[in-house]
Amino acid sequence: MASSHLAAAASMVLFLAVFAASTNAATFNIKNNCPYTVWPAATPIGGGRQLNTGETWTLDVPANTPSGRVWGRTGCNFNGNSGSCQTADCGGALSCTLSGQPPLTLAEFTIGNDQDFYDISVIDGFNVPLSFSCSNGPNLVCQADKCPDAYLFPTDDTKNHACNGNNNSYQVTFCP
């Protein structure tokens, strides 16, 4: 009887640990609406991959992920994990561990416990139009260089937006 109580207690602890780990995560749906192939990249999670027109890539981002970024690369040619991109290349890797080289349009985020923050940045230039939204925050759109929804220079601190709650869903769309 004691062993069944211990097993039940262990199962409950495991359930609570899994539940706690998943309650503050965020899901990112990254879609390519461009009439050309985009090679999105994501750091510090996700890496990168090829997205043909109309395809979607879904990423689960854990809670307390600071300084995350998603961006699109164009004109890429890869053989396995090695290659290069004409814009936003990240050291010749398909699966990025470093940020891309300018110019690149960035969807930036910080996933917290009870509140997330997100923005679009063109401080490092513009290469692909994108929109970025949170399940309960404003939809940000950047169709061209110097778009009004994006950070334009390092001290432009009015463009950061909050997304309240847990288990948020984000949408990044190239060529919205």
C-alpha cells in the first residue's frame, strides 16, 4: 500500500512539473505568404529551415526566453546545414545559432512568466516584409524600410508591446 502511495505521489509530482513547465510557454506560427521561398531563422531556439510559399513552421518557445528573434533569409542555397543566403545570412548555417547579417527585418520577443514583450525592428535594415502579432496584443506590420510599427533606431523605445498571460500564441507572417 505504501508503494502505491509513493507511485501516486511521484506521478503527481511529475504531472505538476510538466504542467508548470508548459504553462508559461509560447507557440510561434511562422508563415510564408511571399511569392518566393523564405528561409526563416530563430534564435535562441529553433535554428532555421526552408519555407516555400504558403508553408508554416511552428515553434514552441519556453518561458523565460530572453532576447529571442525570428527573421527571414532570402536567396539561400544549402547543402545539408552549410550554405549561404543573399540576405540575413547567419554564418553560412541553415540552423542559426547567431543572428543574421544586416539587412534583416526582425521579429523580437521576450517570453516571461505572466507577461511577454514583442516588437519589430529595422535597426539592422529591412529585407522581407513581415507582420508580428500576439494572441492578445496589437498586430504589427512592416511592409517597407522605416515602417511606423518598427523600431527605427536604438532609442526608439515606444515600439515594444506587451502580451499578457500565459501560453500565448504568436504569428509571424512574411509578406502579409
